[in-house]
Amino acid sequence: LPELIQSRQRGERRLRIWSAGCCTGEEPYSIAILLHKMIPTLSDWRITILATDINPRFLQKATEGIYRNWSFRGTPEWVKEQYFKPTPDDHFEVVPHIKQMVTFSYLNLIEDAYPSILNNTHTLDVIFCRNVLMYFASETIQTIIRRCHRSLVNGGWFIVSSSETPLLMQSKFVSVSFPGAILHQKDESQFGLEENLSTISPFVEVNVLQTPPASNTVTDNLYPSEPQAAIPLDFQSAPAELAAEELSPEMAGAESTEQLAPQPVSPYEMALALYEQGNYAAVAEELEELFAPDHRLDPGSLPPEEKTMLLLTRAYANQGQLVKAEAWCRKAIAVNKLNPIYRYLLATILQEQGELDQAVKSLKHALYLNRDFVLAHFAMGNLTRQQGRFAESNKHFDNALTLLQKWYPEMILPESEGLMAGRLKELITLLRT
């Protein structure tokens, strides 16, 4: 932490820490106390301490922040004296300014989406996942490790217990020895662009949701009037009979029984595949080049401008480069002022920058463009809850719950980065006061 804090003193003063599997909250509160003691000018910083668990009962106890003497075994006396206040029943409660530093939330490490702007599991500096991995099967463990790797900024740290360290031997993390512990660091320089490209299939499969509401011309490919199954589209060869119909009579015949040659992957498709792998720096490098003045790629192979800007925005946001992310998002808005997704994404970036009022304004604009935008209602509920406007927060949560009734629980919500409708419904129910 000292090195990390020092490196941020001269630039953007922000720290993002995730306690995954936080149980009843001792770990995240300890982190908050440590940061409070290490950073005298804490009010000048934007500190995020996210604490998640799968057990709602544990989360309720963690939110209350009340502990018995047993929780303080081995803890210096000054911790209890400075950061806790005694309760009438001889327990000890975390003081308010430390409580406010921690955000508790439900998250299932197996089923839920992360990294994601939606649940704040992106661009993290440190992830604590101690005594958690040991409870999962081997294949599940490796999936969790890969997703946590993607959730960290380059140079970020992944912390597990000493008994879990061998589970990371085949991962992309670099092990670093500290006095009394081995920590694991994300270092993208160890894995070059060529290695990432070698794992990309020559074809990219895309899932889309079909049948939008006929009356909605603003978001005519985003929100179905009723739940539909996801239909896979791919860029593989056309069937032989279709190819024969499009050939001239002279060319048809023997040739018609052969498949068309595979089409090369476009720069956008390549960038999208890199994005799915979590290589956000490579995505930005690939797509920025498309907008360079001296770019000489065949114009016919360029992707539509808006979706390229949107992917660039996400790539920079997931690296924590919020200024660049905001700039590209605003460029996309300038191209199409009527797309609510850009306003929603801008709101998430502004929220990360601490501009809560501007974030609310952007979300209101998104809902003006599409009043059925589920994630915008959810984001507005979170923002207003953070501002202490609980009646308004509950109103937006209720709107989101009403809209979610149109979706099958297992369906993936658009722009949610993999969040299922049923899971969002559970999350809102837990958050609603």
C-alpha cells in the first residue's frame, strides 16, 4: 500500500479495493482503518472499498458493523479505542466515518458478471480473496482467477491465503515475495499482443436479442417487447446452396458444392475478441489506430464509427483511464445524440470520477430517451441511494423490478456485461431499503 499510495499522490488520487467473500465484514473494515491511518489527507482521495459475499445474513451483520471481543483477538488496543465505540450489551460498533468507507453488496463469484461497471468490480487496485478459492472445484477456481485478473488494473494485486497460492501457478499472475507473504501481481508486459492474438478464433460469434418494440426508434435493437431467445450470428462460410444462388450461371455447378472461403477478421472483431480476453490496452491500441489521420486500411473494412467508439470507451474505462473514456464517450454522443446507452455509460464514468450530480443528469437524459432502460433505473437507484435520497432510490428500484418482469430470469440484459435478469432482481431486492 505505501508504494501504491505514493504513486497516486502526484496524479489521480484514487484507490479501488475489493474484499471478495467478506463474510461478516472484519476484513474490509480493517482495510478501511488501515487506509485511514496511512493517508492523512483522506478527504482528497476517492477511496472505493467494495465488500461482497454470497450470504445475505453475513452481509446484514457486516453492514451493522457490531462485533464481540472475540473479533479483536490479537488486535492492538488502539484499534478498538480509536475506531470502535462500545454498545450497551458489551459489544463494539465501527465508528460512522469508517463504516461509510465500505460498500457491502451481494455477489456470487461463480454466477455473476465481473469485471463489470454495473457492480463496481472493474479497474481494481487490490483484490482480497483469502480463504475463498479452497471451497470451489478446480475448473471453477481457474475461472474465478481469470476473471479477477481481468478485474484488476495493470500492476494490481491479487491476495489469497498461503494455502491457496499453489492454485495460481498456471495463471497470468506474477508471484512477488513480501516479508511473511506471497502476493500476486497483474503484469501485462509478461504477455504480449502476439500471444493474445494467437488464441483468437478466425471467426467471432455474436449473440443479439431480437424483435425490438416497433414503436421505439431510438433503441430499436436493445429491448424486446417480450422475452426472446438469444440468436447466435456468426461470420462463417455461407451454405453451398445459398452460394450457388448468388453465383452467375457460368460459375455455378461444381463450384456451388464448395463453401466460400472464410472472410478475414476485421479490426473491430479482433479488438472485440481482445476485449473479451481482458486485454484492454491492446483494444485501445488497435482501435485508436483506426482513427489516425494516416490510417490506410480499406474503408470498406472499417467498423461503424459508433460501436468502435463505444468499445474504446469501455476499454479505457476498464483500465481506469477515465479522462480518455469520457472523451471517447462524448465523441460517440456527438455522433448520435439519441442513443441512451452512451448517456448511461457516461454516467458510470462520471460517477467513478466523483461527479455524482452530473452522473444523475446523464442518467436522466438516458431515461428521457428510453424510459424502459432497466440498467439506467438501477444505476439511478444506486446513485440516489448513495446521496441519501432513499425515497427516490426506491422509486427507481421499483421501476427496474417492474421492467424485469418482462424478462426470463436466465436472459442476459443488454449492456450489462453478462448480468442475468433474475440476478439483477435479487440484487435490487437486497439493496432496496
